[in-house]
Amino acid sequence: MTTETNPAAIVDWEPPMPPTDLIFDDGEPLESNRHRIAMNVLIRSLHQAWGDRNDFFAGGNMFIYYSSTQVRNRDFRGPDFFTVLNVDGNNSRQGWVVWEENGRYPDVIVELMSPSTAAIDNGIKKNLYEQTFRTSDYFVYDPFDPNSLQGWHLDDNQQYQPLTPNERGWLWCKRLGFWLGMSEGTIDRETAIWLRFYDVAGNLVLLPEEAAVAQAEIAVAQAQAALAEAEAAAVREEAAAAQVARLAARLRELGENPDML
């Protein structure tokens, strides 16, 4: 027996639309004030380093939506820091909605751990970022534990391989082209050992306010150098004038008129 297919039914069929009633704030704060600062340090320093670029998005503590099933299960996932490359960085976003971003997932993720989240960050989230997100570089760090930095890079078999620290304990982030390492300092009135970016040469990637201070220091140094050069030139000019005066006096002693020479 032959079953006829209704051509109109095929024509009228449309794929289900993705959900639009998305929640972008669950009201849960970051683990601590230090965690909040640590997140902003990564975001703001990357913006400072790439201030002339608009082909990336860096965010933190905002939901990433990647499937309808996830939305139905209210399985919210919000990395503490993430970066997506080769996207329009000028777009305003409440969260990262994969199906509105041409299927793009984060290229780099950093989770700022605490004792209560370490197992999830190293387990469920790590597996999600490896197997579903295919995030190239994943790092975890506890802002209260300077020895907690770990990182993984996705290999050719789409599996995370642990990164080996250099002699300073830093880990290389291939996708960003920066090292991730520790730096002690006071930021927003909190003194800690922060997770920071370093460039290929090992220079700290500065925050905007640090860059402003550095520029001011350079300007002061340049002004001081210019003043020193002007003072040195004045000394040389005085020495030359004194030499001319001595020569003129000697000529007069010899009966010559230096003004006639």
C-alpha cells in the first residue's frame, strides 16, 4: 500500500524558532568582591591591550545560551570571563546567545574558582567547554589561592590537554596570544595576587588607569630629559663664551685687537 505525501505539508513546515524569553540575570552575585575585581581586571586589561580593535567581545558573569534544551531546563551557564574572537565588538549584548551570533562559542574562558565551585569548574563546566563549546583555551584560578592556576588547550582530537607552566608559573593562552600569570598589587583598594595577562615579551598588560600612569611617567621623564638637555646646552654655551673671552683677553695681551680679526 502506497502512502501519498502531501506536498503542501512539506512546503508549510518550518523549523521551530529558538526561544526568545531568555533570562539574563539570576540575581546571584559573584563569590566575593575579590572575584568581581578579578573578573573586571581581565576584561578591562584586554580592552586596553586591544583598544584599536573592534573584532572581539570580552565579557564576564553573563549567561551563555547555546540550546533550547538548556533554556527549558533553566541550566544557566555564565563564565566569569570569556572572549569571542572575530565578531562585531560594537554590538550591545545582555548575554551571549549562540544562535544569534552565527553559532559562535567563546574562544577563551576563565573561571574564578572558590572552594564551593572548584569541583564544578574542574568537572561539569570543563566537560561542557570541551565537548559542547569546543572552547580552545580554558583556565581556572582561585583569587584567594595563588597556586591554583590551571589551564587546558583543545588539541586536534578536540580534547583538552593540560598546559605546562613556564618558569614563572604562567600559562600560555594561544588564542589570545598572551600569558596568564600572577601579579601582586592593590586594585580597587583590595590587595591580592591577581590573575593578569602578559604579552609575549613578558610585559604586564596594563589596566587603563595603569596605562595612564605609565604615560604620565613617560611624559615626566621626557620633560626631565628635555630640561636636562637644555641645562647641559646652556652650560656648554657658557663654557664656549668663557673660552672666547679668554682668547680675546690673550690677544689683547699680545697687542692684537680681537674685534678686528
